[in-house]
Amino acid sequence: DVADTEQVAALAARIGRVDILVNNAGGVVGQMGRPLESVSDEDWRVVMDANLTTTFVCTRAFAPAMKAAGYGRIVNISSGAGRSVSLTGIQAYASAKAGQIGFTRQTAHELGPFGITVNCIAPGFVLSNPTSIRQWESYGEDGQRALVERIATRRLGRPEDIANGVLFFVAEEASWVTGQVLSIDGGHAIF
């Protein structure tokens, strides 16, 4: 459980130095969009923990060894929802993903003097898990077509599109890039 401080600290102690950390845990935790007044405190917390607390806990656990080594690359996987709105209408998800973007900037500022870069990717719609596949299917043919028409490249993302962004941020060629948010969304954010 990467939201559990003790478990993550034990993992960090067991594996030792890590040069690259990709904070990729997250999701909607089975929730569907609903009116704000019907969202319970627990529903809010579970989504925040899955998306934002995990990023904090893992970064906090692995940053000391990176600082000691004078080198590190941290990439946080946020979402287009963190830059705009959630297509699923989940308030906690959009808020947690926006929080990851703020956390990215703050930790980039703090960790930069130690040779550590911290960047963020804000993916668009990618059919990468059962939840996103169910969401896509729920739109029906007309809704799917409308979503794709709002993407400049007129296609959904693939997991390798996101992985390529991670590879850029961890490459030595990107050693002077930190605190940045890269939208990998086929141009969806420009509309």
C-alpha cells in the first residue's frame, strides 16, 4: 500500500538507493461522478489518498537517498483532470491531480539544489485499465466520437505515449528540465 507510510518506508529501507521514482498510483477507486453534496468524507479521502497521498509518501521516502547521492529523477503521473476538469465528474480526483501538479512544482524547487528533477505528466484519455475501458464504453458510439473529435490528433492515447514522456523526463538530455507539467493528450488541452 503506497499510501501507507510504514510500508513505503520499509520498502525504501529494503531496496536502498533509487535514482528514478515514477509516482503512478492513482485512479478513481471505483467511484462514479455524483453531486458534491452526496460525496462522503470517506469517498473524498480514499481518492485523495490513492492519488495525492501516495505521491507524497513515496517521494518523502525516496528523496533522502537521492539527496545523499546528489542525483534523482522523479516523475509524477497526474491527469488532464488536474489541469482542467474530470471527464468522470469526480471532484476529489480533479483536486488530487491538481494537488500533484502543485506538489511537483514545490518539490522541484526544494530538491533541485540536490541534483534532483521533479516533473509531471498530465495524460489525456488512455485505455489503460478496466476503469478507463468501462468509462469509454459507457459513452456509446456518439459519445466516443465526440470525445475523439475534441482531440487534435483524433485518436485516444496509448500507454506507450505516456511512457515516452517519462523516458524524456528521466533522460540526461532533460537534466535542466524541472517543475514542468507535460500534457500528453493528443492536443485535447488546446480546445
